[in-house]
Amino acid sequence: MRRTLMIGVLAACGGAPATPAEPGAATSGGSGADHEARLRMAAAKLPAADEDSFGPLEVGADYLSYRKVTDKPFQSLDHGNRWVDVYVNAIGATEYLSGAPVPIGTIVVKTSWQDDHGAPSNVVGPLFIMEKRAPGYAPEHDDWYFAIHWANPPASEAKKFGGPIYWRGKSKRAAYCWECHDLYDRRLGGLTPSSQLPR
């Protein structure tokens, strides 16, 4: 049972887990995008908390000034089979790319686009945000703050969620993020080799 649950979580999160699953196992029972959508819907049904109210992006709002560590979007099973680009602030960009422990204050932002038959579409997906915080913030998650911010979801998605979403911090809805990231080295996931810019 535990193995089945872990495979299901990996299907939603994708990337490079600390211990890889069997080939094809992560997508059993449907596509990664379908599974990710089910996780998102389950999160949306949880009781709302202060850290679920929609508003302007707080952490990572200046991500366009960060170092872009992808030269082109790559498809991420982690993020609903969407196409993502990755930005990391100056505090932790070098460590993020080298595999070293990232320092407190590191912020990672992934922009995303919905998939259109194996290519990025014009439909903007959520922003996915992580921030490495001081010891004690969330020790069970290596003190990472997580957020998902979707200001303009497509009408069908907005209807499901009751509008735009901003799940963050210690909200139970943000568990949608850490349940995957807790499985990865440094809680980060990874970049596909073809998408990583030269250091």
C-alpha cells in the first residue's frame, strides 16, 4: 500500500526522485496531468485558511530579476505535465545548480504553460514558488515554504476552485506541493539535462 501511495505521489510530482521508481510506474492509472488535477481538486476541497486567500504574489514577485536557469521550457510531470521555466534568486542560484545545500533566503520560481499536444500553449499555468526559510519554520519539510499562485486560470479551472488560487505556507492546501517535494534531494526536484543553462 505504501509503495502504491508513493508511486501515486511521484506521478503528480515528477522530476528526479531520490530513488527512482520503475519505468512506467509513475504514470499507471492515468496521465500525470490527470493525477495532478485530482490532487489539486482534493486540495481545493480542504477547509480554507488565511494562507489560502487570493492576493498579490508575496514571495518571488520579483522573479524576472532572478537568474533564469533554463534556456527553454521543459515538460514537468511534477507540475501537471505543464511546460516550466525555472528562476532562482542570487542568494541560492549557484548552489541550486551545483547540487550543494541551498542557503536560507533562496527562492525558486517556476513559471508554467499548459500543454498543447507536446508543446507549450499560450495558456499560462500557475506560478510555483519555494523559499528556503530559517530552521524551525517547517522542520518536517526541511524548512521550505511552498506556494502555488494562479491569477488567471482558464474558466473551467476557475469554476472548480471558485476563482484564482494562492495556496501557500502552512496551509493544508499547500500540502499539494510538499507531498512531492519531500521525496526529492534537497526538496528541490531537478532540471532535465537538456534544459539546464551552462554555469
